[in-house]
Amino acid sequence: MSVTIRESHSIVPPDPKLDKWERLGLLILGIGLALLFGSLFNIYNGNLKPVMLVVTMIAIFAGGLIYGLRTHLIKKPGIQNNNIMTASVSSRGAIGWMIGVILTTLYCIYYWKADWLSGMTQLFDPLSQAIRNKPSDQWFMYGTFYTMGVLIMGVKAIAKYRHSRYQTIRTSSIVFFQLIMAYTLPYFMSRLYNLEYYPTYFWPLSYKVLFPGEEVKTLLASKHEILAMCMLGWSLIATFIATPFLTYFLGKRWYCSWVCGCGGLANTVGDSWRQLSSKTVKAWKYERVTIYSVLIFVIVTTGLLWVFHVTQAESLKGFSGGLAKVYGFLIGSIMSGVIGTGFYPLLGTRIWCRFACPMAAILGIVQRFKSRFRITTNGGQCISCGNCSTYCEMGIDVRWYAQRGQDIKRASCVGCGICSAVCPRGVLSLENGPTDQREEYQIDLLGGMKARQLEQKTNQTK
């Protein structure tokens, strides 16, 4: 008879929860973050600074990618629900709260106490000089961190959702637009023409583009007048022509889930917290009030600024200028940055997009009332598991529609497609079709369409 001798008599399992590759990734990532933290104390000077910058960025990239890829590639393709609603980091536990406090504090420092980060900002001087031929500032450093986050977590998201072709292509688009169109191109334009312009952001999301203030004056006063006029022209075309046209054919997903950097950050860096969005009726009521109030706010502010610019009426000078400052502080800083991103681990990832983004409001109006995009449902196959509602970052109770076999045509839906990706029965499908076919077919208990609606559809076919 053989006797098995235990190597450990502890009641705690001796096997580590992380394999050697995951531990290696975290080790490298930790070294990179430690080196980055060290820059706050101005310990990297002279020729050491570019070397430490390269080492720090490589360590953060390599460590993040090794851990992120290994975590998902060792699992079978498909959404893993294990512990998502019980893990401390993803269910508003102690770790989640701590991350939320850290992110919110960092955003406050970025906006109002950037000098506290001067040592870290200077670490990025070599990269800033190489890309845009000027010293680094807090916004260049922020843009670099932002892009690094989207790149690392974007690759991780592709590995996580590799069973879905739609998610792979969509996430690749997010990474491309952030890296090339929102980071590399604007900074190279700054180096070549001294004009820093972001083609993926336009009015009303980038509200200053049409404010007749310093930004517009700087463009118009540029010696590259033709280029400046093209930039302003693109802003107008993108806002008033491309936006309604593309939204009619593709829904708001063409921008919110494929191009926009705000949505890109939410779907990559914030992916672990998407299930925290509130699904309550109260949240939906707040959403309808706040997002359209912000849209009206930016329209009125832009209009008053242009009226003052044309008339030079002194009575409008202080009022319009004050509105612009209030909008910049409350919406441009507090909602889009401090709350919109800092509260990811507490309120979900699309707080800004859902409650305050004026661009999302415009896109949503078109999508709700005149768009070919909708999410169709096969109610007869729905088992009411609730995965679709749980993972909806916009707080839509998708299951309610699926149980009734109704098309989903909500103004807030960003078409990320995760509800379809997590459905175990293939109930949901993202489609584009003629607007006269966007009907809400009710489903009876056996999963069949009601006779009247079936007859109506048959007659249309004839």
C-alpha cells in the first residue's frame, strides 16, 4: 500500500493562484511603475533621463501585455463570468474603492495641481522633444498615459473577446484611432506646423473648436492659413454632415464605440467595471435630463459667444464668457475627467457618455428616431440568464427587450455589441436595415409572433 505524504499541512492551498508567466508580467509591470514613481523625486537627470524613460515605458508595456494576454489566453474563448460580481476589484469592494480614490485624486492633481507632478512630467521631455519639438507638459504626459492604457488594455480586450470577430475588429479600430489619429498625428502636426489639432474630436464634444476664442484665433492667425481653414472646415463637416449621415446608416456606434477616445478608454481600461452601470429606472430618468441639458448648455453657450463676437455687445461679454468658463469647469473637467473616468470602479465605465456627453446626445437623437441600426432579438431562444443586462455599460435592461422579442432602438445604446457577445444562446444581433422594418414584434409564451403582426409582415413581403 502506497502512502501519500503531503508537502504542506496548511489548510491554505499551496499552489499559487497565478502561474509563472502571470507573476513575471506583474513583476515587470511593478518595476516599471516603481521607476515611474521615482521620477516624481527628480532623481533622473542629464543623459539618464532618456534611458530611464525607455526602460520605464518598455517595462510597463511588456509587463502589462504579458499579464493581460496570459490571463485570458490560458482560458477557453468566450466570456468568463467567474467571480466578476464578487471580486473586490470589480464589485465595489475595498480594492475597487481604493482604485477609484486614486484615479479621482490623480485627475484633480492633473487639472489643478500639475506642478506637483513636475518631476514625472520632465521624464517625458525626450519623447516630447522627439515627437513635437517642445518640452513636455502635464497634458502631453496625460495623453501618453492615456494612449498606453488603451494600447495595453486594448490588446488584453482582443484576447478576452477573441471568440467574437466584431469585438476584435472594433477594439482594433479603437486602438488605431487613439494611437494614430488622436496621439501621433496631432503631435507631428504640432512639430511641423505648430498647429495641434485632433481630427477625432469635434463640436460639441470638443467644444472649443467652434468657440470664437483663443483656439480659433490661433488657427486663423497661423501662417499655414490653408491648413487651418481645412481643420475648421473638417470640424464643421464632421459635426453637421458626417455625424447625421453616418449615424443614419450605422447608428451611434460608428463614433462612440469605434472612433471616440472616451469610449475607447471605457472599453479597454474600464472593461473590468462595465457591469457596474446602474440599471435602475431612476438612473435612466437622470440620464435623460442631464445629457440633454448639457447639449442645450453647449448650444446656447456657443451661440452667445458668436453673437458677442459678431456684435461686440458689451452686455454679452461677461455673460457669454462666464458661461464658457462654467461649461469648461463643470463639463470639460469635472464630468469628463474627474467623475467620468475617476469613478470607473464605482459607477461603471460610461458615466460621461451616458449622463453628460453632448456628442452622444446628438447621436442618440438620430439613432432613436431615424437610423437603420438596431439590435434584433429572438425572444423564443432567450433563457433570461441576464448576462446581456449585466454587461451593458449604458445601463439598458437588454433582457427586458429580449424576453419580448423587441428590437432595441434606445438612444443611449452605443452599439458596443458586448450584450450579443455574452449571450449563450445567440439571441441578440446587431443589424442595419430599412427604417420601415424597425418593428417591435411581440413574442408570446411559445416564442411565436402574434398573428396580427405576422400577417402584417407577410403582406409587406407580397
